[in-house]
Amino acid sequence: MKLSQLKHWLKADGGSVPTCILTSYAGCSDYLMEVEFKNQLEPLKHDNEEMIRFQSIEQVKDLLRPLGVTSVILRVTDPYDEFSPDGQVSECRQDMTIAL
């Protein structure tokens, strides 16, 4: 989803705010955003189709708060956490809600 499409959607939909998921991958210094659209996650992109990368949650707040988005789900993914101490496959990601 392009940022211009998201802005238009938020203005036109009359208060319905989509779920926004901010993903952080272990070992990476930036965050990627996905927006839930028709029960699917769409990566947030610039109009030139390049993925929008954030260096901090403060940058996310500066972009989304003026659009009416008050919270995002921070999804931390750790591909190195494949197994738990008891040998069972563990969840490699954790979600938490972050207020903007």
C-alpha cells in the first residue's frame, strides 16, 4: 500500500483506522510498516514503490499521529530463536501494542 493511498483512506473512511504493524527484525537497525487491508498485510511504500523504512518509533509517530493513528503493533521477529530451552519449537516473534 502506498503512503498516499493510506492517507486518502484515513481521510475518506470517517474514523476507521486500520491495524498498522511495525516490524523489527533481530540484527536490523530499522523498522518496516505493514497495514492490514482486506485481512491481509500490505507493506507501506513510497509512491515510487520503495519500502518505507523507519529509524525509530519516533519517526513512526511523526508520520502516523497527524493522520489519526494512535497506536501500532510492534512485532519483534527473532529468526535465531527457533527452539525453546525444552526443545520445543517456539514462537519466533512477539507482538506488543505501542501508543503513539
